[in-house]
Amino acid sequence: MNESNSTRRSFLKTAALAGAGTMVVKSDSYASYRGNADFDDLSLAVMQIYNDQPTVEGNVRKIVDRVLKTSEKGANLMVAAELQISIGPYSEKEAENAVQTIPGPATEMVAAASRKANAYVIFGLTERDGDDRYNALAITGPKGDLVAKYRKVHLFGSENKRLKKGDKLCIFTTEFGKIGATICYDIMYPEYFRAIAAQPVGVIAHSTAMNSDELTDTFGWSADMYHTLVRARSFENQVYIPSGDLCGVFKSRYFFAHSCIYTPWGMSAGSLGDAEGALVARTEFKRLKEWQKIAPYWEDRRTELYPKILDF
């Protein structure tokens, strides 16, 4: 086993054990722990925001405006895109302004909107921490505070040359129950979502910037594939996944938009189109209890047969 794979397995095993404790040892008690978890219903929202402003502040204000509009629909948790303030028609100088600390100017503006909206808001940005840069999420809360932040664990392609990898799961506690947060490429790793779901959580937010260019287009990479991934992770882990994607075209990259929400039984709770907007859907955790009786996926796992993949 090479060093990279060994490190990855160690990280996922540690993360899962930290959340589920000794109950990962016996699959029956562990599954019962997940199945008996109680979550209070909430309204989930995905927000599609086009970064068409030439300044970072202008695009942050678009987030604020969208948060306030979406609050009128009763949303309790709002999910915007990965790198939501980092990608735009910026000058070189303005692009550097888009690299911010957490907390920082952008998080303070959004946190104030969170308080007015009485909601949790998740949005992406490039985080500066000393000499290091991270693809990160800021999570603000209804009290107008920074509830949590997440640094992307799985970096894609050239991100590995520019950014530092995060090394922690993001799970934050709310009055509705525990909620997890992930970024884009994380969704390619089912074991990572399983580690988060095991905490247990009822919702795993996913902020993404799924896109296609001339090369990936030849492979048929599309919004359909994006939805397939979100649907699979929600279905196999029996969690809600609100996934917010970027919309628009930047430097020959066509962002898929089509932000979506999928249910624990793998059905779509709705999706957006190509334009800006917001989608709100209400959870039905009582139905999840009913579904778990039909589909006892956690109880039926045979972890003794695949320890080399999961170790939990």
C-alpha cells in the first residue's frame, strides 16, 4: 500500500471512530445507533447565484440579497456554491481580495444576513491562513455568528498544486440535529460520506462548482452525472443532501447549475435550472423512519467482509 492510500484509510477510520465510538465494532449495535437517531424537520434551500459583479463585495451582497429572499420561503439551512465568492469577472487585484480569512469581511456580511434570516448559511471561498490557501466553506448561524468552517479534504487536479488539503470532517450541531458539510469532489468518495453519516447526521450539505469544458464535454460529463452522484450518496446513506452549484460561464468553463436536493430514499425533492434562483424543500424525517423499516441498509452491512475498504 502506498503512503497516500495508507494516510487516506487512516484518516477515514479515525473520523468514523471519533463519531461513532465503540459502536463501530459490532455492526448490529452501530446500525441501531444510526437508525434510532432523532432529527427535527427543517426547510432546506439551495441557492444559485451568478457572480457577475466585478468586485468581491458586490458578489457577497448578491449572497446577502439571496439569503434574505430565500428566508421569505421559510428556509432554515441555505446552501450556496463552492468558491461562491472566489470565481468572477475579477481583475488580478480583485481576485486577491477574494482570498479571505475565516472569519473575515465576507463571513461577517453573510453572518449578519443569517441573523436577519434566522437561518444557517453555507457558502464557499478561498481561505487564507498565513501562507496557506484552502478551498473552504464558511457556515454562519441564526445568531449572526460563525458556526463552523470546512476545508476541502479531496482536492481535484490542479487544486493540489495551489491549495492545502483539509484534514477534518465538518459536522456542526443545530437545534434540528447534527449536519455535515462537504465540497464538490468529496462526493466521489462514498466512504467519506459514510463516515459523516455515521456520526449520525440527517443532512449532508454539498457545495459544488461542477462544470464542463471542451475536454470533459467529449466524455459526456454533464448535470445528469452530477445529479447521479448526489442521488447515490443520499440513497445509500439515508440522508438529505442539498447541493448548491455555481451557474454561469467563466473562462470557457460551463458551470452546470441545476442545484438540487435529494431525499434519504433517493428521490428528487426538486432542482433548479440554468439561471439564478433558490429551491426550498421540507424534510420528512418521520418518513425516514418508515423507509428504514423497508430498507435496513445500515443493519444489513457485512463489514467483516470489506475491512480493507472501510475499516469501520
